[in-house]
Amino acid sequence: MNRLIIINILLFSLLAGSAQEPKKEEAKQINIVYGANFTKDEAQFPGASIFSKDNRQVQFEHQGADLWCDIAIFYQKENRLKAIGNIRLKQGDSIQMTGGKINYDGNTRLAKAWEKVVLKNTGSGTGTGMTLRTDTLYFDREKQESYYTSSGTIIDSANTLTSEIGRYFMVPEKFQFIENVHILNPEYTIDSKQLDYYQNTKNAYMYGPSTIIGESYKIYCERGFYDTKIESGYGIKNTRIDYNNRIIEGDSVYFDKATEFASATNNIKVTDTINNGVIRAHYAEVYKAKDSVFATKRAVSISLVEQDSLYMHGDTLLLTGKPDNRILRAFRNAKFFKPDLSGKCDSIHFDQTTGITQLIKDPVLWNVENQMTGDSIHLISDMETEKLDSLKVINNAFIISLDSISMEGYNQAKGKDLFGKFIDNSLKIVDLVKNTEVIYYMYNDDNKLIGINKTICSAIRLTLAENDIEDITFFTNPDGDIFPDKDLPLNSRKLKGFVWRGDERIRSKEDIFDEDDNNIELVKIRGVDNPIDMDEEQPENDKNEDESALYTNPDKAFIRKKQPLKKVE
């Protein structure tokens, strides 16, 4: 009894298996919907059935797709066919492909179409339709991907895109373009070595050298994102924007056409192409409408003054105004340096129209070895010659230099105001006016101390040569004397208000930065909420994610490793 039951079960299993197997094969089999004229040619097409149209085209169906053609060479046992003449393949309500010829394998669901191939997708949303044109197109119905390797053109509601190699993912409606990628739009063009494009959102992700040219801007980057609908995006590798007579370069640069705004972070360089000035920083914002640049995080402005670079630094730099009317402000802890002139104060204000640079609040200026202080200091430049012209120290003017021979005493002069004159960019004449006083160490030709001149008068003129005091002229009733070294006490060798600030002197362009500047924390760039990183390695648990999940997430799809293009013959 038990043996009989076992035999019956085995027979039932075999019968069930044999009954189910044809259904499985039938599901894969290419079905003939309309064969029209039928013939065979065993010599040329052994094992094939040949169908040709009569008053209507030959039609086949396979797993949700219909194929029409003029002539079909059908290998039923191998479940494949070759369609010739006016082919049309339709999948669902949105996908349609036309061309001259097609090879289709029903087992792998791989198709190769050639001769003026056109693939259309009406899309799943408003404005998502697209048309792809190429000479040869590969269509993987299993993965719902199509690709070409011999140049193609895609047209959607916003852009025309061309490339040498391209892959189209139908489920997320996404393209991957490689080699000579070009996007044409009435407002801009994009050229890239490699680019991913999302048909629904019109977002483009760029890999490798890429250039975007708009009506009033040009962007270059080697890794970046661009929203083609609103002309907004960012680059995160070797990025440069040519924008409103300025060139913005940085590790990460954001741009938005609608707000006329750009920002950048890390290793920034903003170049004024008209005035040849440069701002370097680790964070900057550029406002086109306001014609302004805001920079911070080790910010420095570099300009050319008589063949020397002038470096100006502050915790914050603000440059505003049209090209011929720029105003530069350095706020908090402001400093500047050029080889023969340097200074520091709370803030600096430079007006290009007047050529006046104001050192505001607790200013100190060093002209080589000469230290000058006062309530306010103005440097006046000749904007035509781009040379320093004159100097003003307003209220409590004081000039000090260390005696260059003894290296102990200090030459000093003070007055209410100080007026200096630059000749060939060097300070040559200094006039002190009102309640002036002087202490000056005098030497003979053998550099032996003659005495110490201590005088008061109404005005003093100092003549400098090689940035050292060469001559002193006293005006209006000078009252003083030359004291022998032994007759002038040490406590009488400094004028009232004397403060030597030699340890603060800025001797190089690196000295304009302090410890805080050299240990900055970079701020997050505005506009880049989820920056992409070309060198980032995928976490191990991400590598096994389902491909379809990656396709629906642009950020993940962007950093995923590219798969080689698969061909079918």
C-alpha cells in the first residue's frame, strides 16, 4: 500500500512537472501575431521561418512588447528573430523604438537595432518625454536599459543632448553619457567628458572635465552638479566660474543664476579681471547684482603697487562697486604688507575713486624701519600711475626708528599731524606740524656719536634717503640743544607718548595671518546641502544594494561604480 502511494506521488510529480514546463517555455517564447506571407530558405537561413508583409506588416509579441516589420526571419527553436524594414517595437504605453533592422533574442530579451534608430519614451510625468536617435541601439528589456556606442542624440522638453556613448535607464528615466557629451539649450550649453542626466528632474551630474556656458557666466569643473531647469549647481573638483568680470576658483563652488549669487569654499581665488586684483580665502560669496565679494577664513586681497604685490588681510574682506569704483574693506584685525611698507589696525578702507586707504582705530604703519602711529592714518595713491603718492597721520602723529648705529636708542619725532610724500614709491619727505618735538642721534662721518639732538618747534621736516633720516629742518623758533651722550639721562631720551611696537612689525606676507587664521574651521558652502565626493569609497554594505534602488536615488547613483556596457549581436 505504501509502495503504491509513493509511485502515485512520483507519477503525479512527473505529470505536474511536464505540464508546467511548456507554460514556462511558452511564457518565454516569441509569439507570431500576424505572419502574412510565409516561406523558407534553408540554404541561406537554415531552420528559419521567413515572414513578409502583405497589406499589413508582420507582427510578433513577446512578454509585453509588440514588434512590427516588413520582413522577419524567425528561428522558433532558438527563440530569436531578425526583423528587416520599417521596424517598430512598442513596450507598454510609453516606449516605442523604430529603425531599419533589429535582432531580438527572446531568451535573454536583448535587442540590437540599427539603421536610423529612434527610441521614444513619453515618460511618466509632465514634460518627461524624450526622443533618442542613433545609428545602432542595444536594448536590454530584462534590465530595462538601452545603450549606444556610436554617437547618439537625445531631445527632451528642455534640452538636446549628444554623446559618443550613452546608456538609458528607463525605470528612473536616467541617462549616462560618455565622451564628447554636449547639451544644447537656448540659454546655455554644457560640454563634458562624462555626464549623468535625469530626464524627469533635468538634473545633470558631471564627471571629468566639464564646461557650462550661459549668457553671463562660464563654469568649469571636473566633478559637479547642475540643475538645467533653473541654471543652478555646484562643482567640487577644480571648479572655476567666469562671472561678471570676475573669475571664481575653489575646491567647492556654488552658482545660482536666479539670485545672481555664487559662493565658494576651501582654497578660493577670486580674480578681478579688469583691475587685476585677487582675493584668496577659504570662504567667499559673490553677489552679481550688488557687484560685491564677501570673503572670510584667512582672507587676503592681493593687488599690484609699482611692481610689488600688496597683501591686505582682515577677518572679513568686503569688495563692492563697479570696476572703476571699487571699495575694499578689511574688518577686524586688519593688516597689510608690501616689501617696504606694512601696517595693522582694526579696519582698513580703500576707495578706488579717490585712491585713499584709511587705517582706522589704533593704526600703526611701518615704512621699512620707520614706525608711524596716530589716531588715523591715510595712504593716498595716484590711480593713474598706480603709485603711492602721499601719507597723512591725523592727530597724535608719532614717528620712531631704532638708531641703526648704536641699535639702542630711538630717533623720534612727534606733532599734531604728519604729512609724507612718496617719490618713486619710496617715502622721501615727512612734515610734522603743530607742537612738534624731536630726539635724534647725531653721528660724524666715522659713525661716532656727536650728541643727541632734542628740540621743540612749530614744524619739522625730515628728509629720508634709503628709508633712513638724512636731514632735519626746524621751522619757526626751534628751542633745543645737542646733548652729549653722558649728559642726557635715559629717562629723558623718549618723548611723551613713546610706544615702540617693533615686535608687532609685519615683515613678510605670512605675518599678516595669526594663529587663528592658520587654524580655521571651514564653513559649509551655501547651496551644497549634500556635496558629492569623487574619491569617496562606497561603504561595504552599500556595494550589495539592489541596482534599482540606486537608480531611484540620484545621489547614490552618482557615486556608484559604473558597469561596463554590454553588447548583443
